[in-house]
Amino acid sequence: MKVLLLKDPKDKESGPDPYVKELGLYGFEATLIPVLSFEFVSLESLFEKQLSHPEHYGGLIFTSPRALEAIKICLRENSKNEAWSKSLKQQWNTKPAYVVGKATASLVFLLPLLTVEEIGLSPQGEKSGNAEKLAEYICSREKPHSSSLLFPCGAMKREVLPTALKEKGVPLESLTVYQTAPHSHLQQSLSSYFSQQGIPASIVFFSPSGVKFCLQYIQKLSSDLANHVKFAAIGPTTAEAMEAAGVAVSCTAQSPTPQDLAAGIQKALHPQNCMLSE
């Protein structure tokens, strides 16, 4: 059975994509189609006005790997990397780096210039899974009216986390460091997949942006057969976006990991097998 994953593939250097690999263990044939493209902005400001002044902040918040990638790009310049290595990383090392999920947390460690040894970030809150739970976690640890938390984010960020922190009096300074747009080959890639592979048994959305950019094409390409597709979401935020767009969500991963997603799809596509195993 075929599963269409609407996400970017993992970097080739780091081995097979974990979602494709995990779904393969269940006997599914998974295919990745990149959905989003990103343009990084305000990076000079991010370094000069924010990262260069850790004394002004109580910590960092990351809700997407792209925000961390923005820091990586900042540090490609030798002078900035040198300044970071000499003093800035030690100062940030004393502050928490709140992250929304394991994928973002792992990127803190895995980015070439941003290993623990080099940047000293201490990820916290990685088990939260979504912005709502991360906001609760942050509010339980941060005192009202303390130093602002720096929040590098995308232009399409949700307001759940900023609103929750504001209600609790936890200062937040947001800075847009990337903008999201549809991948330039998205429509062509979807058309090629459906014409060559047919209608997949399951289609997985990995972000609200993916729902926004893909759904119209998928509905057109699958026509009346869309009712037979099991639509899956990587998490509750994406599931909400799907439901708001009129998509029946067959499963939502309990946590945004390959293991939980594969188990959820297995249960959605083979409910009888799952009941027998229980």
C-alpha cells in the first residue's frame, strides 16, 4: 500500500528519511514530495541586534527547525562565527532554549555549526509536541516580567504561544527570520505522482502550510476517489487545519515521530489487524 508524505526529504548525508524507513517496516511504500520553500530574512538583524546581546534576553524559543537554520546561516560568516565562539556561546549557554518537539530539539544538536559543544544550547520542553503545551511549560518555568525570551519565527507563525505568554506576563520578542511559500515544483510533482503511482492509500500532511498549498491540487487529481484516502496529520495543529479545510482526518500521530505516525497509519488502514494484536 502506498503512502504519500507531503514533506521535504531528510538530508541525503544523514541517511534514509526516517519516515520512509519506518513506514517500510510496516510494508508501506512511502514517497516524499517537497511542499514548502523558504526565504530567510532579517538575518543581519538577528545576529547584530539579538544574538550578539544575550544579556538582554532570558532565553530562546524555537518552534521550527527553520528558525534554527537561520542561526546556522548567520554563523557561516567567519567574523560572526568567531564572535560566537569567543564569548557569545558561553553567555547563551546559561539560558534555556525551549523547543516544541523532538525534531527541533535534535536539530539543535545536529546542525553542522550548532552542536552542543559549539553553541551550548540546552533544549527544554522537547516533549511538549505543540505550541499550546510548550507555552504551558514555559509559563511554569519563567517568572512574569523577567527578561524577554527571543523567538525567531516564520512569517506564518500561529499566535497561540505569544498570546499564552502575554496572558501570563512572560515577555516575548518575536523576530521573523523566514517566509514560507509553495515549493516551485509542487504542482508538477503531485501531478507526476498521481499519474504514475495512482491514488495512495494514505496522504500525510506535516504542517498547516502544507494543507493550504496542497489540498486543492490533491482534490483535483484524486477526484471522487479522495473519499477512499486515509488522510493523516503529524500533529494536532495540522489536524485542526485539515478539519477547517473540510478534510476528514483518519489519524493524528500521538507525537510527531516516525514511529507514532507509522503506527497511526497502520491502525487507520488495517484496523482489524490492530484489534487482533491487542
